[in-house]
Amino acid sequence: MSGGADRSATPPVASPVARLRDVRLMYGKVRAIDGVSLDVPGGCVVGLIGPDGVGKSSLLSLMSGARALQEGTVEVLGGSMAEARHRHAVCPRIAYMPQGLGKNLYPTLSIAENLDFFGRLFGQGGDERRRRIADLTRSTGLAPFLDRPAGKLSGGMKQKLGLCCALIHDPDLLILDEPTTGVDPLSRRQFWELIDRIRADRPGMSVVVATAYMEEAARFDWLVAMDEGRVLATGRPRELLERTATATLEAAFVALMPEEKRRGHKAVAIVPRTGDASDIAIEAKGLTMRFGDFVAVDHVSFRIPRGEIFGFLGSNGCGKTTTMKMLTGLLPPSEGEARLFGQPVDARNIATRRRVCYMSQAFSLYSELTIRQNLELHARLFQVPEDVLPGRVAAVAERFGLTDAMEALPDRLPLGQRQRLSLAVAMVHEPALLILDEPTSGVDPIARDAFWEIMIGLARRDGVTIFISTHFMNEAERCDRISLMHAGRVLVSDTPAALVATRGAATLEEAFIGYLEEAVAESRDSDAAAVPDDRRPSPPPAAAPSAAAPSGERASGRFFNPRRMLSYTLLEGLELRRDPIRATLALVGSLLLMVIMGYGINMDVEDLSFAVLDRDQTTVSRDYTLNLSGSRYFVEQAPIRDYEDLDRRMRAGELSLALEIPPGFGRDVARGRPVQIGAWIDGAMPTRAETVNGYVQGMHSQWLASRSQTPGLATIETRFRYNPDVESLKAIVPAVIPILLLLIPAMLAALSVVREKELGSIINLYVTPVTKLEFLLGKQLPYVGLAMLNFLLMVGLAVTAFGVPLTGNLLALSTGAVLYSFSATAMGLLMSSFMRSQIAAIFGTAIATLIPATQYSGMIDPVSSLGGAAALIGEVYPTTHFLTMSRGVFSKALGFGDLHAAFVALLIAAPVLIGASALLLKKQER
Amino acid sequence: MQASNVLNLGIKELRSLVRDPMLLVLIVYSFTLAIYTAATAIPETLNKAAIAIVDEDRSPLSARIAGAFYPPYFLPPVLITPAEMDARMDAGLDTFALDIPPNFQRDVLAGRQPAIQLNVDATRMTQAFSGSGYIQQIVSGEVGAFVQRYRGEQTLPVDLALRVRFNPEMNKGWFGSVIEVINQVTMLSIILTGAALIREREHGTIEHLLVMPVTPAEIMVGKIWSMALVVLAACAFSLVFVVQGLLAVPIGGSVALFLAGAALHLFATTSMGVFLGTVARSMPQFGMLLILVMVPLQMLSGGMTPRESMPALVQDVMLAAPTTHFVALAQAILYRGAGLDVVWPQFLALVGIGAALFSLSLARFRKAISRMS
């Protein structure tokens, strides 16, 4: 924490970087910000402190322009953030790093690719990007890992990468929302040293940080203490300490809180453990977990007696979570054994599971259920008897302070309360063992203390064994024993006091960092890539980005900048390449479907079953029957015995056609007397019935003509054009291509936007200069490329394997396919733009494509013959027009000139669909 | 397996569904408007077929022939010149072009058997086949009647009394609406279970369930019964109010028996949804799989084109698909009024397919979950 104290002495620059006046913000009925007026000083580090859910994040997102302003004014860098023009003008000068580890990064992209993406978003050229990426990664120590995917980085490295991405365009205002939450102490220290170095290089830069760590806040220049959407106090840390007459910021904050909130809070008292050390609750022997070559957990052993609070500490990604999952039976260990209460861990052992509760790192309760519903569901699943259930739920809610919020949805609660709910859920069945993975990450100090009160009570009073992982040193100190873990191995296990003593350190934090640094130094020689390498000297200031010319082309390309668009194209293309299964499914799947549909759909109805009720039984009647059964269309079944038989067999669907030849048929025909043959057709499937109808009538007249002596009056020569042999395949294959070229690209594109919404990286659209059109077109291009590849494969298959001749102009068809692919992918984007969940986007896309493409676009029934709304849909649907093209070029030998109407339709469809998506997409969160 | 766990897990699924209003809107749409649109869209095989006539004879007989084509089977014929014919057919304006040669009437009456040329756009499969048959009948009928009046000649008096059972007017909307219901049932049940499973996995809640004293079978059955119930209710509503009510399609058989069949079908499709959910590693992959599964199910199960006309191999393969049996039993029950004595083979097949899919997904379930977490 070097340099923090002396910098806080420099007075904040007079001119504020941001001015807020009477800002209010509502989420539905919940008030997040309740009248904040604030001048944020520029050129220094400003900290936002306060419990969870008091509006810190909301305030930062308003300042960054990510969230739309509802009430009041926010001026940042000399203009109002309510104006789109100003936002667009200043966003290249602002950098925003949202809450959550690596939330705005792309996990499948490597470090270099992530940085490259952000560089392009700010319009930087290739040389400039390379230089900046080299500078930034060198100064942050990320340089050796440029090719590692962001998703595989440890939490600390993710945050450093996030910082690099934020700094790539030399921002004047850096907004960091809880950048070190969930990060281990060593990485946390390195992160702040990095910020100090960057500020030394760029003294004019303003930094606004929200944090839950009070010890971090102590080193900022100026603080804003917030509670319940309001500002409690502002000033330098020293001023706040003086004003409240307290020694630490944590105490100062508690003192600043309103009276009624302070009342419940008291320092956590640690009751010494008394218990039988031989009664073992958890025992691990040589637990090992390998994922391929990677050893996540390497021969970990420990014994934890009943009633002990056992702390598990270590840097992010060191194997803590994996160990816990092995203890719960979620992951079967590759080697070694774990025992709970003397029983080997077995995923199938329901009885053991009833005594254990596991709380995973992320909030993993049902956000769609209310708090009461969550509690009741879990109680029931743990077989809490119905008669004690209401009482139990009420008692747990009371104990965890949730009584007032029972009908609320978890999403509406601040993180601290959500974690309390998780614990309440965990306790509702009164388990004997709690396995808690970072339960207090992101929880404010007061809530954390309350949480520990409960835990200590459980351990001491009820003899519950608690196995807990944490990044907070003051929490580690409260454990009976702790283990330090690094790179899959347990470095050391002992009581906190003993660890500090053996290490000769002043605090547990120092002892911890000491152990870690030692381990990092040891393993660096053997495997440099496996550990975060951050201890490199910082580069000379001359190499720092600040020395370079102003970033990118800030002024140019207000509306459309191909480079920004390209950055999303590359991103989407890379993500597609990193998920080869999906691309393979798209390519192989469409060929497969083409084969299935090409052979499967056949308009040529053959082998229809029919049977005869022949009451005549003469040569003439048999001749009539033979006339049918001899054709390739009908297959004769066993004769019908009587009407009842006829009825039964038709009802069962055995017969498509039943004939009744009356008695005396042969005689009557011979004498030229009027006679009638009865025919029944199964109308349950009208298409088939129509065909049968046509066939029967045709054969009837044929038979008549053959019996009649007079020659026909006129002949009709039927020429089946474009497909003289009337082969179903040749008619169907050119129609299948347009359908598959819609369904698959649309579904590919359908998740591209909504997925970013669900996973959080959509924030990059909100806070960077990229426009909605650049964003959408950029995302669309890789899928258009894939669709074209698909198209060429399908045409190739049609010509070779199916032998469908391509008689017209292939270039015309390909040009049409490009236009059509734009429409098809835009259809997916349209769904993606306004749906909020991936399920809804998939469902919506399936509804919007499957039925219209297969039924309203003329594949089987021509559009001109449709009725109702379907006729309208068919007229404008892009598939209709590309189908015309495909059939025209394949079968009718057409070229550009003959297809201009279809071209015009497609030329209109694509821009309309993309335009609609752009209208529905929001450039700010609302 | 504990019934109370299954019940509670299913209730949880229902509560989750209620919280996604967009999804509810889509469900309502797909069982009302989508059905209505599809049912009113599907024409008779020959409905408003576009026909053009090149009349080179300009005789009373040729005029009589031209006058014999009228809606709803045909659009009013367009009279064109021989030169226009090719261009119009290339552009897809006409499905049929009838060329009546010069001196046609004179030659007919002279008994010279002149030929009329009928050009058919064979790329429009459905209309091409049945349409050319109709046109042949109409033309020979008109010529015959003309000659008969002129000459009083007799033809053989054998009449064919054609009756179409179960759907006398061959109204395609009857069939189309029910097929549409079946399509939506299949699609929705697969999406709801499969995507819900992936969402639970992406949000980490499934992991939470797996450490509780519930078995994978309970989790799966909980999903299956709840989602199947939703779809079954929507299906029943749609059948009664949209198909029977709004579209006035007469239902021949027992709706209850049909719904029993639908429930069995749902057992199979929801199991299939869970299976796809365990195969796909992410939502985008699930989307792809969905298309790959839905297209054959929708197009090859006998709802769109008759099964008889498919190659034997496709017919056999599609016997493994639940929709094939569901379409068959729906036709039998709803239109032919068949009872359980007739459709029991389909019921049995659905039970078999459902059981197979269920055990397959159950076997994959736990493995797939631990791999994802």
C-alpha cells in the first residue's frame, strides 16, 4: 500500500470531472438512487463506499453512460450524459469496468484477442494496437500469457486484463466498479500497485472506484460514503476519520450510518472451541483432480473434527472450489478418497447428502422464486415434515433477518441479503456440515459480521462443522484452523495465530502473501505459464501509452466506422471458431437435412392401399380391379367382406380407397345399362385424398375408353416443363436449399446479441463509440460467411450427389444467396435484439422461421394459392423470393435479367430487417 | 424415487415459467394465432391455380373451354399470345398454360383427334400433378359435351360415385390445424425442457440440486411432468377453442383419447428435450440441435406429405420418431373416430419410444451435469 498516504495529502483538483444534480433512479418500484447531488473531483482517485445495494453501481453506470438517466442531471467531462451526441463524443475518453470478474471480456478469446477487440472498437490502426497491447501487457505482467483464453485466467489476472482493456484508449476518466471483489490479497495488492504506476504516468487521469474493502478505500484521495441511494458524507479519508472520531474507515462508516442500522451491529466475538478432536467430520486423503493434463487439485489431505470452523484460503483458481465439489460428491476425484462422518463420499448416498449443505460461489438459488418459495422448496426437498415446515421456515427467516422480504424475488435484493438467503436455505434442514464457497464475497462489512455471528453460533452451540473459503483476512482470523492453498496443493495448515507466528509476520495478510510469493517463486522455474507473473519491474515511463499520440480516430466516423464494425466481426468469427461443434453442426447438419428432405419429401404418391368389395365377381369386375392394382399407384389388399369390414378397415387407416362393385356389374356393362361403382376415399389427410381422387377418376375414364369402341375426340399432350420426367427430387432439392439457408443461419445469429445480454458483455455496446448498426452488421458478417459456405456445399451436393442439373446462371444464384443470407441472419438478430432470455430467443426464432419457411413460402403450395394472413406473410417473406430464384436458376435456366423482381424483394428485405433490429436494440441499459 | 420431491420440483418449474412473460406470450401465440393462420392458409390442393390460355382457334369450343376454368380451383384464365407463354412460365406467373391449336373445333368435329398442348410448371409439384389431371378432365368433359350436343353421341354409362369419408370436402384446414397443433406441441415441449435444463446449468442451480437429497431421476421427472402439463393444457385449449371453436373443425372421435395420446407423446418429446439438453454444451449448440431435430420431425412424420410416398428407408427410420405415431393416432381418433381398439399400436409405440428416450437421457444426465459444472 505504498504511496497511498502521501497522495491523499494532495488536494483534489478543483474542476470536477463529473457533476450530479438530484439524480434519481428506479428499478421498477425499487428506488436505487434517491436524490444524489455530487461534484466528483478530477485528477485523483475517488472512492465510493457503502453496503451492497445502496446504489454505488447504479451511480457509476449512469456516469459511464451505460444506463439511461431517469431523473436529474449528470454532467461528465463537460456535457450532459442525457444527450446521445455528447455521450458519443466523450465515450472515447471514458473507460468503464463493470462489476463481476471479467464481465465485459470474452471468455473464449485470448488476452491478445480481447485487447485487439477493444483497440478496434476505438478505431485504432494495426500498428497502434500492436504497440499499445505490447505496452499494456508488459506493464501488467500479462505479456507471457497473450495466447491464453480469458476464461481460463485466474480472477486477479482477469481483472488486470479488464484494466488493460479499459486503458487501451487512454481514457481521461476511469470508472471501476468493485474491481477487486472476489480477488485474493496478493492479486489485490498487485492490482492497486498497477493503478498507482499508471497514474504516475498519466497524472491527469481521474479514477472513480466503488469498493467493499475499507482498507482499500483508506488509500483513495477522496471518498463518497453512500447508504440507501443517498450520500452520507464526502471528503478525504482523514477528514472522515476526524469527523467521526474513529480509528478505521470501517468504524467510521458504521458511525456515519443512521442510528437504527447501527443498533444491530456489534463486533464479532469469537468463542473458543471446546470439543472432541477425535470425532472427525471431514477427512480427505490424497484427493486429486485432473482435467486432461491439468492437475487442478494435487494430493490434498486434511482431517476436520466435528464443530470446527475450517478456513480455506488461496488465490483464485488454486483448486479450492474443485476440492469442495469433490467433498460434496459433485465431482468424483481422479485419485484419493474423501469421507464425511466416516462414510465415503458417494454421489448416490442420499442419507449423507441430507446432513450436508453446500453453498456454491455464485448465487445459485432460483431467482424466479420468491424467498419464501425458495425456503419452502428446499425444506420440502430435504424432507422437513409438513407440520413443522411453516415454523421452521419462519424461524430461519427470523434468524437471518429475512422476515420482511419473504415475498420478494432474490434479484431485487442486494448481494448481502442474497447471500444470507443462501445460508438460510442451507440451514433450513439443520445440517451437520456446511461447505461454503466464498459466501461473503461482495458482501459489505456489516452484513459480513452478522453472517459470522450466525456461523459462530452454529458451530459452537449446535456443533455444526463449517468448511469455508474466503478472501477476507479478518474472516480467516475467525476460523479455528486455516489451510493455504496454491496451484492445487495445500501449502500450510494451522491456526491463524500460529501461522502469523511461524512466518514472523505482523498480520495474517502479510503471512499469507509471504507464503504465496514463496510458492510463486518456486514454481516459476518449473512452469512459468501456470502462475500469475506480476512481479516484473514496471516499464520506463517513456514506453507507457500516455506518451503516444491521441488514441485512434476519435473524431472520424460518427455514424459508421468499418473498423469498429470489423472488431465485432472478428469477435463473432473467433467465438464461432472456438466452438467448432456449433459450426460443424451448422454445416454437416444442413447437408444431412438436405439429404433427408430431398429423399423424404415426395409429391409422387405411390403404393396407396386399396381393397374391393366385389359383389359381382365376373371377369369384367375383375378387369376393373386389375386396372387399378396393375398401376404403380395402388396396391391391392385383401378383399373387403362386407360393409362392417369396410368401415373398420377405413377407420383404422388401413385403406386409402375402398371400391364397391355392385352385383350384375358385368352384365349391365355389356348391355349398356347405367351402372354405378361406389368409391370411398379416406379424407383424413386431404392431400392424399385429392391425389387418390385424381388417380381414380383418371383410371376410371381410361377403363371406359378402353371398353368403348369409339376413338377419343381430342388428345391432350401434357408437357411437364423444367422437369420433364417429373422427378420429385429435382423439384424438391432446389426448394430445400432456401429453407435450410434460412433456418440454420437465423438460429446461429439468434443468440449472438441475447447471449451478450445474459452474460453481461453487452456493456461494451453501451460504453464504447460503436454504433448499433456497426454492432449488428459486425455480428452478422461471420454468419453470412458461414451461410455462404453452407450454400456452396448444398449446391455442390445438389449437382453431384442428387444429380439435379443447374441450368441457369450460378453467379446470379450466388448473388441472390448473399442477399438472402443477410436477410436470414437479420431475422435471427431481430429476435435477439428484443428478447431478454436465450430460451425466448430460440423459441421466437423457431416460430418465426420453421412454419413460414416450410409452409408459406411456396415449397409445396404456391404462394399465390395461400389464403388469410399466411398469404401476406408469404408475399413478403424472403424465402419466397429466394425460392423463386433457386428454382429459376436450377430448373428454368434463368439469369439476372429474368429474376429482377426477386432481387428487388431481397434488396428491400435485408435492410428492413437490419433496420428493425437496430431500432429495437438499445444503446443504453434502461 | 419420492413422489413429493417430484411434485415439488415440478411446481418449481411451473413457477419459473410464470416469471418469463415473453415466453408465456410466445406459448399463447403458438397455440392460438399460429394455429389459426396455418389452418386458414393451407389451400385445397388445387386452389387459385394460375392458368393462361393461348387461344389460336377462337372458336365457340375454345371459348367454352376457356370459360370452364373458374375459382376456387383456378384463377380466371389469362388469355395470352404464344410468344408470351415461355416468358410468363419462366417468371413463375403461370403454373399451367393451355395451347389450343388453330382449327381445333373443326378438327374435333371432323373426328381428326386434334391435340391440345398443356404446359405444366413441374417445379410446383402439388399443383402440377393434381392440376393437370383436373385440366384434362375439364377439357375432355367440355369437348365431350360440345360434341354430344352437336352429334348426340353416347358414352358408356358407367358412373363412378366418389365419396370422401371423414372430410367430405377435403378441407385442408381441418387437417392443417391439427398438424399445426402437433408441431407446436413437439417444438414447445423440446424447447421448454431442454433449454430450461441448460439454463439451470448455466446459472449453476442444477449443481445446487445435485447436492441435495434428490436423485437425477426425480429432477428429470419433475421437469417432464410440469412442462408436459403446460403443453398438454395449451394443446387441449387450442383443440377445443381454436380448432373446434374458432375454426369449426368437426372432431369425429374422443378428444379425451386424443389428449391421452398427446400425454404419451409429450412423455417422449420432453425426454427428448432433456436428452438434447444433456448433449448440447451451450444454448447456441442447443439451438442448432433443435433445428436439426425439428425439421425432420415436422416434415417427415406424415403431417406434411403422405408417408406412403417416402422411400422405405425413411419410412422405417421415422418409425422411431414419436411424431409419426402421434400424427397417425391424431388422424385416426380425430377424423376417423377411431377408438383405443384401433389406435393401441400407436399408443404402445409411443410408450416404447418414450421409455427408451427417458432411460437414455437419465443415463446421460448426471454425467453431463458434472462435466458442465
